[in-house]
Amino acid sequence: MTNPIPKWVMVRYSRLWKKFGNNPFIYDEIEKVLKLDDNRVISVFLNELKTAGWINIELHKDDMRKRQYILKSPELVVGEIAKLK
């Protein structure tokens, strides 16, 4: 189930979507795109996306200690939110 997200999360989601689209990416790439040094902000951001159902998190294929992230498309998210009403 997908839920709406706060504006500050949407802004960061938009930056990541513009850079990666449906392609998987790792935590280090998030830091580079969002230009955030504070790991707590990134962790809260990822938790917001996960809780709202806007992102899928999987184990990295090559390094099982890492996670890879895949964003849901904006069209899919909007469609899922519309079904809730």
C-alpha cells in the first residue's frame, strides 16, 4: 500500500527519481545526489519512503552487506494512492 509523503521527502525523492529512475542504486549514491553528510537525515528519509511504500529495498547482488534501493515510479505511486480513496 502506498501513502502520501511529506514535501521534504518528495523533494528528495524527485532528485533521486531524476537521476536513477527505476534503476537500482546504493546508499553512497544517495549521499552524492542529495549532497547530505548527515546519515541520520538520509536514514529518516529512507524510512519515510519505505513506510509510505515508495521504495523497494533489497540486498545488493555483489555485496550482501549492502542494500540496494529501487524507487517506485511516480505514475505507479499516484495510481496506488488514488485507489485508497
